[in-house]
Amino acid sequence: MFATLSDRLADTFKNLRGKGRLSEADIDATAREIRIALLEADVALPVVKEFTAAVKERARGEEVSGALNPAQQVIKIVNEELVSILGGETRRLRYAKSGPTVIMLAGLQGAGKTTLAAKLAKYLKDQDKTPVLVACDLQRPNAVQQLQVNGQRVGVPVFAPEPGNGVGDPVSVAKASIEHARRSLHDVVIVDTAGRLGVDAEMMQQAADIRDAVQPDEVLFVVDAMIGQDAVSTAQAFLDGVGFDGVVLTKLDGDARGGAALSIRSVTGKPVMFASSGEKMTDFDVFHPDRMASRILDMGDVMTLIEQAEKAFDAEQAEKAAGKLLGGQGEFTLDDFLEQMQQVRKLGSLSSILGMLPGMGQMREQLADFDERSIDRIQAIIQSMTPAERANPKIIDGSRRARIAKGCGQQVSDVNQLVDRFFEARKMMQQMAKGGGIPGMPGMPGMGGGRKGKQKPAARKGKARRSGNPAKAAQPKPAPAAKGSPFGSPDGQPVDYEKAAKDLNLPSDLSKYLR
């Protein structure tokens, strides 16, 4: 979504490289480029003016570190200002001290409230909560059925006493849901309300009546991040007519310019609390302003990647695979490789995973052209092998490779390429697992591998080392010690082990070990 903004900012920072200091002209030119980049990203004009004024003031100030070059100074300032207009700190849900916590969703029709209600329910369920979904959207056709289907997908019950499709009173349903939650011991109630194609008095009145009936702990305004400047005006209308505590951005995986995400917080003063970035029920997470700013500036989002990996990866399987790479638990096989690949797929698409790494904005076109089905083809090739072939790919000869290719519908060259790359990857992973570093790279401090420094030649076998001091060299050499058993007496005589054992007064059951 922020591709255009990221590219424009990257070009702006690139122009500052090689400069020894920031002049007044450099600051003005940089601020102008940032202003153009934000306006092209559809950021609200008041927000753009405030942002560029803050950047110019700080760039001229004395706070700039002398250890940073001009490009780094501007990136640091822009990053901190982006975090500020996105909310500064991460805002979490407030839970009720007694009784069920009531969360009400409001927004226009088509913003994705019904799907987001199920995503929020799954998120809370993973937080060891027991949520219940409430179908108060009785206006839109099949809205109740959609919520029931989504609730079944995430394993969360749905309270829907009315069929919807224009039948039923949403305020009565909302009131009844609180008592239902208390009886069935649900600690969170998520109320899905109706929307309209535009802001009108009827929708506002209905939302206000539901709010008054259930007294929600949190009112979340759900906004489509792709509708641009209209998102800001709609948010302001809802804030004046109903009021809300936080914003949820949906469709962040779209190709819109994303100015709404940068504008809503500054215009309404309400924080962005959650973000939805896909169609899957797991494509939902807490909104972190600092991480979003890092993504915009192509610094990556490694923390989110780590958190997703902790949720998706099986620690036992990972430990088992690491043990095999170290050689202590058998050989790392194609079955293990397939298991690791399937765990990676749980994180989502590989293009989105790679997009969280720093500097990947320069490879945006390659990531967009990445074929996600290549993993399916690799899986088909591996599963077309026999268990013996997966355990030891070295036994796969030419005829077997042709049979595997025919069985999975791929070319023989694809099978050859997979087997060759597997051996190369396994060799590199084994070296890295044992602390050997990456092949071809110099050794890192505290790790093995790399080119070793010069070592002193070992002393020649059979010859004693001679001192360089003439006085010490002229001294007579000491007589060699008597050669005897390493476990014997100093005079070299053999030891009577049976007599020594009797002197120790060992228990009778240990005597068999001395024979």
C-alpha cells in the first residue's frame, strides 16, 4: 500500500548521500520532496503541512547528531515524525473490571466490519478470552449468515436471534446479547452493527441507540484504507455523531496510496488500534506505529516477523531439525526439509514475509513476480519420492529421477535442481549450525569458519626445544623419570590390584568388576 510513498522517500534520501552537511537549501529541497511524496500518497493537507514544518524545524535545530551523515539525520527525523503522526505508542484494548467487555464495531457498509468481527474474535480467543459475536446488522442481505459462517470458521459462537434481511430490532438484539453473555460465561461481546453506503442520519441514530443500550467499553471505527481522503471525512462524521475510541484499518494489502492511515490519527485524535491486511482470518494484528513507520521507510518489520514465527513454528520440530543438522540425531533428510518448508508457509505468503526484511523495497518488482506455487511444485517432487529416497537422496539415479518427474508432472531438470540445491543447502546449514559461519565469508568474532590466522609451527617430534640463553643451554639435563605404568607406583613396579581392592574394603557385589 505504501509503495509509492516509500519509493519517493527513498529517492529523496538518496539525493542527500555524499553531502558533508545539511545546508538551508538542502533542507528546503528535502522538505519539498517529502511534501510532494505525502500529497501523492493522499495524505490530508493539514497533516502534510504539520509534518513538513516539524521536519524542517528539527533539521535546522541543534539536536542533530554529529555522528550521522545528512541522509541518516533526515531519515531519523522523518521516522520519528511518522511514528508521531501514526499515534506514537501502541494502543491496547481496555477490558471491563467486572462483567463482559463489550466491543462495538461501527463504520460504512463495505468497510469489512463483519469479516473483521470474526478476525477480532479469533485474536481474542488466542489471548485466552471467550468472545461471542452478536449479529446486529439486520439491514444488509445475508449479513447474519455471513457472520455465522465466519464465526464457525474461527470457532466462536454467534448470538443471532433475528434472521436479518430487514427483519428484527438491532437495539433489542444488542441488549439481549449482554444477558446471554453473562449466562453463557462469555467475557467479551463483539457487536457487529449495520452500515450504509454513505453517512446518513438513520445509520448514525441506530449506532447511537445501540451504543446507549450496551454501554460499550470500546467503540471501534472500521475504515477501508483504500478510500483515500473520504476516510478522514467519514471518520470525523462518526466521531461527531456517535463517537469512537479507536480506529481499525482494513484492506492494508491493497494497492491504494494509504494516505488514510497517516491522516486519521492526526485529524480525529483517536489512535489506530488494529490493522487487517488480508482475506485470511489470521491476517489481523495490533497496529504498531513504530513498525509501520519502519515499513514505510523500507527499514523492515523484523519484530512482527519474529512474533509471527513464534506463533507458527513448532519448537519441538525446529529443535529436532537443528539436532539433525548438528549430526547428533541422524541425517537431515528431504522429509525434514519439507516439514520446515510447510512451517514457513504457515507465516503466510513468502513475498509478504520477505517484504518485512530491511531493504526489500528495492526488490519490490521481483517480490511481486514471485510465484508462490513454486513451493507446491517442490512439495509435489518430494512427495513423489519413496521414503528411502527422501531419507537418502544419493540413491536417486537417472531412471528414478525420470520416474519422479513423471509422477509429479514436472521436468527431470526440476528434480535434478531440487536434489542439487538440497545438498548445497544442507551443507551450508550444517556449517552454520556448528558455528562455522557462511561458506566463503570471513569468520566472525566468536564463531568458527573463515580464514584462520597464522599459527606457530609445532615443535619437531623427538627433538627437545633448545633455549636461546647460552647459560641455560650449558646446564646439565635432568635424568629421565623411571618409565612405568601410568597408574603404577613411582618406582615403576606393577601394582597388585586385588590386594589394593581388599584394602579398600569394597562391598562384595562390586568384586565382580575387578576380575
